[in-house]
Amino acid sequence: MFERPQKGERAVLVHLDLYSDLNREDLREFRELVISAGAEPVVTITGSRTSPHSRYFAGTGKAEEVRACVEREQADVVLFNHALSPVQERNLEQLFQCRVLDRTGLILDIFAQRARTHEGKLQVELAQLQHLSTRLVRGWTHLERQKGGIGLRGPGETQLETDRRLLGDRIRQLNKRLTRVRRQREQGRRARRRAELATVSLVGYTNAGKSTLFNALTNAHVMVANQLFATLDPTLRRLDLSGGQSVVLADTVGFIRHLPHDLVEAFRSTLQETRDADLLLHVVDAASEERSEQMEQVNQVLEEIGAQDRPQLLVYNKIDQLTDVKPRIERDGEGRPLRVWISALTGQGLELLREAIVEVLDRGCIIRHLQLSTAEGRLRARLYERGQILQESVDAQGNWIIKVELPANEWQILDKHEDLTGHIIGIDQNPRLAVMGEAP
């Protein structure tokens, strides 16, 4: 068995069109991923199959073509734009005599390079170990099994079993550390709720310009680069809006088509900022020919992390790359903002975006007086967790009389499970809307 190289830069890319795969990967995006990882694509080998080959994924003939290309180009690594099974990856490494990575492994490598914070590094390591745990077989063939004879009897545990045990121990340690980090983040979110600060989260396809927009709105200095996954760790900044109103703006990792499931699991605590946000700014690359498909992929990831019910405001960015497109706000039939066309790079339309954020947040607030009995302490606790109880008193019968302010979508979710409407004893007008002369 060959020794696996620690790293490689000269890469052979393999991309197949599978007729059985309805969600085909994009070759251009794959090349951008490879370049973002720091590799040098020397050759791209394409082909088509009805279905993946069980042993080599690409089939025997295509695999031999790749092997010859690796020898000719002296490549260090072969990158597949597909998800390989552990058996297929091992068989290909034995044939090519070099490192083989699939799409998931490539994305993990990029994440490992970009992680800067303690939490980000823990999440990347957890995702890497979970991915590696299925790929240990034959990594140590000389220690794969016990042998009989004098001097050959081991301590009763094979190297493979030892590796699996050590991986399991490390994964448990990482999960415990990330649990502590999640608790710390939750404390921060509760503090923001008590301060009545709404949270606005930037989401969108990777390289759509989220970090550029984040810097333009908050005067921050987060990393901006024309590459995939330039931002990995979440960043929070205060954003001042009109009328003395302020919100917390969160910049998160960009999404990509077919984001691996184990990555979504590992980064669930980071994406919690998105799941609990009062408003999602869905940043779209308006100049991209694939913007509709990219928007669909973002919505799929939002559904995976449980953020599909969050209010969204579409932000069409990069209008400076389009002709005859001016900054504007598009509204629905009731006058609510739906889309804002801007350029984060030139600053066009940023004031319109701030106005739209204020309108969406104001229109989304519901203020109600509720009466809860002493047996409904769980519901009262849930409202306190959200930090949205403005006043509380007790009536002569011992019932709680509380004044609560909730975003409209959050009210609908709680009302569906807890019947908040049945507890209403009074309605207040949103004070911000009263100034504007509008009813909630």
C-alpha cells in the first residue's frame, strides 16, 4: 500500500454527466472550488455514464485514462466532482497511486484553510473526522489484522480498531466543546433580545457579495475575495438605521449546491444565527446566469437548517455589472418590500436597502396583551426565552397579564402550537408604526 501524500497542488479534475443524476454538478463551479483550495488544475477529464461504476465510479476505461493522465502530468491529486463511496475512493487511490478526493473532501479542505475562530476550527475538525471515520479501511494494511506466531501477537486490538476508537473519542470531545460554544452563543442572543435588538442575517450563494455588502453597511473590515467560501466564521456588527433604530447584522458562510449533509450538521451552531434571525437578507448575484438555480439551492439549505419560515428580503446585488438597471425597491400588492436592487461595490441603493429593512421589521411586529394561567408557565417561559415580554403583572385571580411583542412569523408559529390567539385580552399598536400613521 502506498503512503498517502499529505498535500498536493497539481490536480487532475474528473467530471461526469450521469443520466441517472437529476441534480448534476456544475463544472465551472467545480473549477472555482479547486482554485479556491489552492490547487492547480492541469487537466479536466469529462465523460458520461448511465450510472456510477461500482468499483471506480467512472468505469474501468475512464479510470485507466485518468491513471495515464496522472503519470503523464505528474499530478499530486485527483479530484472528483462527485460524492465517492469509501470503497470507490480506496480503489481509485490504489489504481492512481496518488491522493483522491471527492467533492465533499475538497469543500472540507477549503473550510479547514478558512477557519479562523476557535468555534470554526472545532466545527471543521468535527466535519473532517466524521467524513474520515468511513475511510479508514486499508489506510494501515500492514497493521490491519492480528497474526499468530512468536513476536507477532498484538495487544488484542487491531490498528483499524484503535483508529476508530480514537476518532470516536475525539468526536465526542468536539461535540462537548461545541455544546459549550452553543450555550455561549445562546446567552449572547438572549442579551440582544433583552436589549430589544433585532437580528438581520445575510444569506446567499457563495461569492454573491455578502461580505462586500456587510462591509458597506457596517464599515467593518471582514475579508473580501473573489473566491468561493471566502467567509467561513460568522461576524456580527451593529447596523444603525433611520429613526434611531439599530439591528445586529450577521455575515455567515455562503451556501453552495449539494452542501454535504455532515457539513450542515457540523455548522449547525454557526447557522443558528440564521435560524433565529428576525429577517434574512437573501443576497443574489443579479449578474449571474444561474441566479434562479442558486436561489433555489439557498432555500434548500435554509430548509435543512430549519430557517425556511424566517422572513426574507431579496437583495439583488452587482447591478453595476448590468446595463440599464437602476437601484429600486420592488413591492408586492400590499406595498411590502419584496426585492431591492443594489450594488454593494459602488454603494448604489444602500439607502433604499436600509429603508426596506426598517419597513419589513416594523410591519412584522405584533404587540398583544395576553392572559396566562398559572398552569401555563411553560408558554410564559418560552416567551421569556425570546426576550419579547415588555410588561408583566398579576390579576386578582393570580393569572399573568403580559404584554408581548413578536415578529409576525414567530407569532404565527407559536400561535399554531400554543393557541396564542385564545389568550388575547388587548391589542396595542406598534409605536414605530404609529409614528408612520399605519396600523399593524
